[in-house]
Amino acid sequence: MTVNTTLSRIAYDGDGASQTFAVPFYFLQDSDLTVFVGSVKQTLTTDYTVGGAGNPGGGSVSFVVAPPAASGNVVIIRDPDQLQSTKYPANDPFPAKTHETALDKLTMLAQRLFDLVARSFRLADTDTSGASVTVPTPQAGQLLGWNSSASGLTNYAAISDADAVPIPLPVNIGGTGATDAPTARTNLGLGSVATHSSTDFQVANANLVDKTVANLFTKPQASDETAISSGVAWNAANVAQATANVNGGAFTIANPTAQINKTFYVVDVKYTTSHSISWGTAYKGISTVTPTGTAGAEDIFIFKSDGTNMKLVGYNLNIGV
């Protein structure tokens, strides 16, 4: 026979029902196959049987119990023993078939070694460092890494072992070079803005605005507006404009909640019919102002908040009349 393919392993997806899986490569004995299910090595005759040994076209593995459904959990490998069991009796005719089988086994062993090497930790063919990839004796809780000269591997203390880790770690090896957050952000090139507190910023249309410096806005800045009902408090935390549509009768403009200190608020009162207006106690300076009594008119009031009270700073009555 000849070994005319380099294929020596195959993986399948178990489905919980299939028990027989093809072995699409040549193997000499049942015991030449190593079988895994979910990374657990299976036992010949106990967990599976083999058919097709010696057949150049391959054979099959039949499980006693169907492997469970999973991706790539059934792995079959050709892994012959490392023994040379062929004998040539003196003065006998040359045993061509026996000799060829022995060569086949040598080829299979070479392919198995190649398979193992290809799956191992190794240097690239183009590497010229001469570094050793010999693994040092394992030490519990330690990590494997290159030594200071990059000539070999050594054991290092785990990151959790704070006493053995130099702090701060330099930026060039993945650290920040600092022991406090502001310095770390600066060392990482985030700039002075990164050292501000989160309270120094506000979000405007998904953009961060630094509240600690003067900002030049290239477009008009608008505030959200909310409609208010008579006697119902309105939330001043997210809007700076409130509109009251008065459709007649008595209307109370209730105190706002969550006022923001030093913020200007606009209250827009629109009238459609005769009415009377009253204000909550948080509105200061409004008692001397007589609202419009004309239907269809509009009054606009501007207040500055101190965080608790709304202080009147300006107004315009009878707009639109």
C-alpha cells in the first residue's frame, strides 16, 4: 500500500443521534486511532469499535453511545505506536508486502510528529533570535513570559501578587506610568480635558461641552420646551422653557422641581379666552405684574433661578395683540 495523503485527523459535530463516523484515511490497526469526545479520550471496545483497519480508503468508528450535539466535539486521530515489529527471517524471499507496510507505518509516524509539531509553541521559520522556547519548571500561580533579554522563557509573579509587580507600570508595557487617575490620563495622551470631573461637562446633542471654560458656539443653542398644566409642577432639570396654554378659568403656574442654580428659564403663557392667573411661591417679583387679560394674547416671562426660587428678570406682555 501507499500513504498518499497527509490527512491524519478528522473532526465531526456530534448530534446526539449519529453513532458511526467515517475515518477517511489509511490506518493499520484498530489501536492506531485515538478518539476524543468533548476533549475526553475514549476507550477502544468500551466506548467505541473500529472497522476498516488496513484498508487504504480508511474505515469507521462506531460509538456505543451517540456523542452529544456540539460543534467539533468528535475528534479522530491516527496515532500509531512507536514500535518496529517487522522481522525479516534470514534467507527467506524478500517480503515486499511486509516491507511496504513497515514503510507505511514509518510515514504515518512522521505525519503524526509533523501534526504535533505544527500544533506546538514554536518559533517562526524566519526567526533569527536564537531564543529558546524551552518551558521552565511550572510554579503555582505564576505566569510564563520572555526574560529580560528575550532569549528564553521564565516564570513571573501573577498580576494579583501586588508585592511582586512594579508599580506604576510604564506605558510602553501596557501600564499608565502613574499611581493616580489624573496623571494616568495625562500620560496616556488624553490631554487636560481628561482630568476634569464628570460634573464639569454636559451633553448637548450627543456632544460634550466643557462647562469650566468659555465656549464659542457656531450655531444657535436651543433648549427643550415642556407644556405645563394648571397646578402641576414641571421638571426644570432638563428644560429651560415652559409653555402654559390657558383656555379660560383659573390657571395656577406651579413651582418647578429640580431647578438648576444660575440658569435662566422662560415661561410662555398663551391665552385663548378670559382667565385668571396665579403663581407658585417660588416665583419672585411676579406679584407686581398684571398678566394680559386679552384673549389671543401671549405673555413671556424670564426668570433666573438660585436653585430654589425663580427670580423675575424681565417680561413682555400682550405679544401678538
